[in-house]
Amino acid sequence: QAFMGTGTYLEMYQGKLCSDGGAASGPDMTPLFHDQLRPQIIINLMKTGARAGMVMAPVNTTEYFNLALKGQDDAVAFLTQGTGEAMSLCPVGASTKGNVCTAGELVV
């Protein structure tokens, strides 16, 4: 037996409720390291304007392709100009409680 988590919110597996882990990744679904040892680039898909229904079947590959292209463009802008619609920098030492960068999140 196999468990499919991608494309589902919740599913029963062997009598237990399972999910893809999105709910454990904080309100923006941005899993972060909690050791506060290094800065982290945060990619927040909730700020891309993509529709939430993309995670449900049927899958529209054109939407995913366009989102990937937008992500590449945003990454180049972030790395070369310090700007990016859905990207930010969480500095060393910032709190990441609840998978949200606080106490000094630098949005570049």
C-alpha cells in the first residue's frame, strides 16, 4: 500500500487521518529551520496570486508551468536586485515560531 499526500488535503490511511504536511508548515505553508543559525530565503506561494485550487484535481499543467516561470523571474529579481513579490529574507536569530519569521523579518 502507498499513501498519496500530494493533491489531497486530508486522507484516511490505515485508519488514521493523514495529510501532506501543509497544515504543519504554518499559515503561509513556509516550513522554516528553527535553529536560527543562518539566514533563510522564504518563498511564499500564497503571495504569488496563484489560485489555491491548483492543488486539487484536475491538474492544469499550463498553470504550473507559468507559476514556475514566474518563480524563476522572481528568484532572479530577488538575487540580483533584492526584490521579489513572493520572496523575503529571514535573518539569523529571527524567531521562526509557527513557521513564521518574526522579530526582524527583512523583506527585500
